Amino acid sequence: MKILRSPCVVGCSAVVLAVGLSACGRKPAEQPVVAPAPLAATQPAMPNPASTAVTVDGFVITWGQVLSEMQRLQPASQVPISAQQAADSLIVRRLLSEAADKAQVPVLTQEIATAVENVRRQIPTNTTLEAVLLKRNVSDAEFRSSIAASLKVTKLVQQKAQLVPVATDADIKQFVQENPRLLQVPENVRVRTILVAILPSDDAAARKVKKTRAENIRKQLLNGADFAKLAMTMSDDPSRARGGQLPPLQRGVVPDKTFENAAFAQPVGGVGPVLETQYGYVLLQVQQHTPAGAIKLDDVKERVRTLVTEQRRQAAVQAYISNLRTMAKITYAGAGK
């Protein structure tokens, strides 16, 4: 179960804003984008970066800023970032910035200076912060203003999160009752493997040669050869870099059942027969076999307390943001709220 810290939920950390400088909108990216509704409802496939994409309580967010935000968010995402997602990120940032200003969230000069130095340390050694700002046509005053605004938002989000109290023992007990698998340790094994890979183009003769190779490796192992060392030199699997070591395996999660059944059936320390799997010819050495069992709540209580508390605080922050959106006048170009 993945828990995000509240400031990260809205993507408003001082470092992220300062390094990306996307909120400044000083240098919009000039590249095409196909945006989903409601942005795509009235925008061409290649919008003018200076044109309005959305307004938030009268504050204009341009297409250039949306495109820049897409670029900023993409490195952290495993799937393409859409224009709508980028616009939503900017909308939330603007709403939180407005709320922080209304709440008069204080930011100390020293806090700004510290944040600036944190950004400076992340600048590549072949350039400087000043050079980056100059290239992006951002003044030092604008940069520090962006840092201050980001710090205000971060503080505001933290304040809202802290309103949610730390989970009690009763909360923990209820959470465990609702999630009984949390205290269950599934049966698992740790194995080393040596793979002689089979290619789709291999005919019967090629397969026979590869099986013989696997059998010869097994003979070396039975004669006392070190499994890890042979894996590093003989295996076709990427795990060879770790001496054939695989992550712990649980029942039901290994796609190849021949492989899984052998992994859970072989004695610890032994070398089983050559297995013909969907990956190729495989040799396994079981290092550890842990039966299914239960964890004592007392052993993990504080971790569960943190988990429950962070879940509730994240939900509270998201509810706060949803309320800000409901109260705001958000208008997409040519569309309604």
C-alpha cells in the first residue's frame, strides 16, 4: 500500500517548483499536444503557447504553461502525461497558492534562503543557478518569489494534514480487522537461478544443444561448483549480475508453473533437475523456504499507526483541495466551469 506524504500529493515542493520554473511561464514549450476534454473541446492540436488554456478565478494559465508542466511531470510518470493532467496540476497549485495568501501563511527569510541553497546543490556542476535563471529569462526576484509561494503552499498543506490526529490503538485495531492480510506472511522462497535461454527461432536441434549445455552446468554444480559463480558466467538471465539471485517469490505470482512448483518443492541447498520453462532451460537452487505465518501486531503497531495516520491525512488534504475546486470559478478556453 503506497502512501504519499501530503506535500507531494499536490506537487508543490519548493525544490520542484524552483527547478522546473514551470509556474513562471517565461519560456513556454513550442510543441504540439492533443488534449482531452475539456481542453480539447475548443483547442487545435497545435495550440499557440501564448493562448489561454484555462482560467482560475480570473487567473490565466496559458497553453505554454500547460506544455511546460507536462514536461516537468513526465520524468516521474511511467505513462504519458496528458494536457488535462498537467492543467489539473497547475489549477491545484493556483488554488492552494490563493488559499495560502488568504490564510497569510508566514515564510521566513531564512527558509527561503535554505530552499534556494537546496536548489543550488541540485544544479549540474557544469553550470550555475544564475546561468539557469538567465537562460530561462527569470530574474532572481521572480525565482525567490516562486520559492516563497511554494513554501507557503507546502506549509498550508502540512497545516491541513496536521489537523488530522495520530491514529489511536483503537484505529489500528479496526484497520487490521478490515485488512487481515496485513498481518499475514505468505509462503515464500528465495532462489538462485541459471538460465539457458531458448529463442523463438530455435529449432529442435538448437534446443537439444542448449539442453545439453544446461545438463553440463548441472553436473558442475553437483560436483561442488559454486552456484553464484557459475550463474555469473553461464546464465542468460539478467540476475547473473547478482549470482542468479532472485527477489523472494510467493506462491501464485510466478507466471511459469513449472518454475514455481520446483521452487517450492526443491529442498533447501539442493540443485534440482533441468527444468524446461517458458524462459528456457533453468537450474534452481533454493536458499530459503519460509512457510506462511502471522506477524504479531505489537511488532508492527507503530508502522501501522503511521500508515493509517498518513492515509487519513492524505484523504483530508484531497478533500480540502476538492472543496477549493468546488468554490473556485474554473473556466477552460471556450468551455464552462
